[in-house]
Amino acid sequence: MEVLDGSQDKGWGIPAHLWLYGGWQEIGKEEGNMEAYTSFARVYDMFMDNIPYQEWCRYLTEVLAQYKICDGLILDLGCGTGSMTELLAREGYDMIGVDNSPEMLEIAMEKQQASGLDILYLMQDMEEFELYGTVRAVISVCDSFNYLPDYEALLQTFRQINNYLDPGGILIFDLNTEYKYRVVLADKTIAENRLEGSFIWDNYFDEESRINEYELALFIPENEGGYKEAYPGGQPYRKYQETHYQRAFSLEEVFSAIKESGMELLGCYEAFTKDAPKPDSQRVSVIAKEKGKSGNEKETDCNGKF
């Protein structure tokens, strides 16, 4: 088994939203321990510091401006701890964040309270989310849709999105590719050691089901000051474990689900660029448009905003 040091390549990182779709269990404590859950939600941002959120936000605002969406309601679906939600709110959008993890949303709301930004957070599943009305756009970053287990779940999510988009509204999302799961992650083990915590991340990709299984072990000090401050006598970190699953969707499946949901495919690109995807692309960005609603499409003059 090949072992890779996550600190050697900033592209490895921990998969986005790795903690969103299951419960954490602290070793030696009862399953469902909320203190343990909260600890992991706080660790999430630390291990996601390799994600270029600012760069991705610029891409999103440029695409939105291209389709004359420079203000109004935007839904961040699978918002996690609200990092992208906050950035888009700072760009002047009225943001709604939806996630199914109360622990992640707790962190997101702490950020919102600190920033003073006007953001509404809702705890809901992607397949069944409900809003008070329609929105001008839906965005979803960090491979959240890969956590949908099969084609039907992807299709149902797209149908929900199409239902809650304004006439002509836009969906922008990214996905990890089959190539990434089959070749890059495959059956590899990735590890990273930091003062604030360490992880060992094992991957197992099943070609038949196209499911990538993550087995993750984290070693986290109870004190935020790190190992030396928390345990000057040398006591080891506390261990946490979790298993999660991501589905590799082919682009053909994605395009088919978009069409079947009633939306119109506008484009597919190398992630957060305007370049066509390549056979060895690890992540792609997809843009789709609402279809089926009557009414005039909303447009805003974006000159000079971005």
C-alpha cells in the first residue's frame, strides 16, 4: 500500500465535507457524544486550510456576473462551516446556507455572529431541502454532491434545485472525477502530522459500485494550544475515527441527471477555470440553468462590481 504525506502536496488535503454525513464517535465514549462532535467540527476548518476559498469565490462571482446575477438570494448547498457562504455574503449577496450537520452549522453561526453578516442557516438534507421562496442561484463547492449515494439521489437533488431557482436561475457546483478516485486516491493512504493534530486517511475504491470509502483516524489534543501546551509531560493525543463514502459520477450521468431534472446544461470545465476538462482532471465545475418556470428572468447591471 502506497503511503503519501499530505503535507507534501497541498492538493491532497482532507476531502471537503468529510465530516458532514455521519456521526463521529470518540474512542472509549458513547456513540452520539455531542462534545466529540463539536470538537470535530472545529478541527474541520484547520484541516481544510489548503482550499483556496478566495480564489474559488472570485470564480463564482465572475460566473454569476456573466449571467447578470450580482445581488439577491444565493443558496450555498452543503455549506459546512460557512467559509464560502461568508465570502459570498461579503460580495453583497443575501446568503442562505443549508447543511445537515448541526455541529458544522454551529461553527458557521459563530462565524456569522463574529462577522455580523446577514446569513440564514438551515439544517436540511440536500435531497429534501425546503426554502421560503426561490433564489437567484445555487452554489455547492468542495465535492459535496459526491456524497450523494447514487444517480437517483443526484437526480432528486437537481430537481429540488430546479424547483427553487428563479426563472433562468443558475446552478454552479464542483465534483471529484472518476479519475481522481480510480487513479489518484485509489487504495492509497495519506497522512499528515501537525502540532494542532494529525490524521491517517485510508482510501478504498470499488470499481463496480464506484464508491470510494474513506477510513479516517485523527489524533487531536484536547487543548487548542497543541501537544506541548496540552500535554507537557508527553501524554498522547486523543484518537477519533470515522468512515465515509463518496460516489464517483461519470460526466454522462451528471449531464443526464441535469437534463432529466428539467434544467439546461450550460457548461463543464476544469474546476474553477474556463478550460475544458481533460481525461486526467481531478475536479470539474458544472454550470446549469433553470428551465420550466414562466416569468421574466431577473438581470442586474454588474458593470464595475467585480
